[in-house]
Amino acid sequence: MKLALACDHRGFPAKEKLKTFLAQLGHQVQDFGVQNANSADYPDTVYPAARTVVAGGADRAIMFCGTGIGCSITANKVAGVRAALCHDELSAGLSRRHNDANVLCLSADLIGEELIRHIVKTWLETPFEGGRHLRRIQKIGDIERAERNGQMQQPPSS
């Protein structure tokens, strides 16, 4: 699988360790940075990585910041991205099965290296279930298109 990685300075050590793990699993990695622990703003790396997923240059993306919240908010500004902030294997699996998450956001400060590996492995190996969940994903796309066109005034009906 082709994966985009992105982080800020707080996520740099976790990203670097994850790159090695992903290579061991046989994945191709495109690193959007940062490349050191100097202070950096997560939108500067998260946005281009998220855009790459939507454009088809990567299958999915994995992102780190201190809490994972900032990269999740940023990535979800990109139409077509379904970024999930996960702190455990259950939420990682559900984000794939029910939400077809194409971006995984992780906290570099709140979870350890071993748990990160378990979360990532679960997220990468879990397929989207489709079915009733597909309808919901399509509604998210409808909302994105309406917002982009300035047409959305109320939530879509069922």
C-alpha cells in the first residue's frame, strides 16, 4: 500500500519509528515531513499529505501531532478526506469498517510506540464493510459538494 506520512515537531520521533515498521510490513511510504524536531506547524505537512490521498498519489495517510487533534481537524478540511483520530485498536478498526477512514491521526504524546504499531496494523488491515455505511459515506460527500458550492443550508434528509 502507498502511504503518506506527515507530522509536526512533536510527532517527528513517532513518525520516524513508524516508517521503519511500515517498511517491514512492505508498504511504500512518502514522507511529507517534518524531517527534524525543530518547531513546526502541522498544517504545513498535513495539508499536502491529505491532498495526495485525495488526488490518488497515496492510498491512505497517517499523521501525528502532540494530541492528534490538530492534524485531524486540518486533514478533514480537505474534501474527500475522512480522517479519524484513534487512540486504540477498536476505534481504528471501526474507523475503517464503518467510516472508510482514509487518514489516520495519532497522538505522539498520549500513546506509546507499541500501541501505535497495533493501531496502525489494525487500521491498515481492516476493510470497509460498505452496506449501510456506504450510504453515510455518500452523504458526507454530498455535504462536501454542497459546502463547496455554497448550497448547504440544512443537513441532508435520509
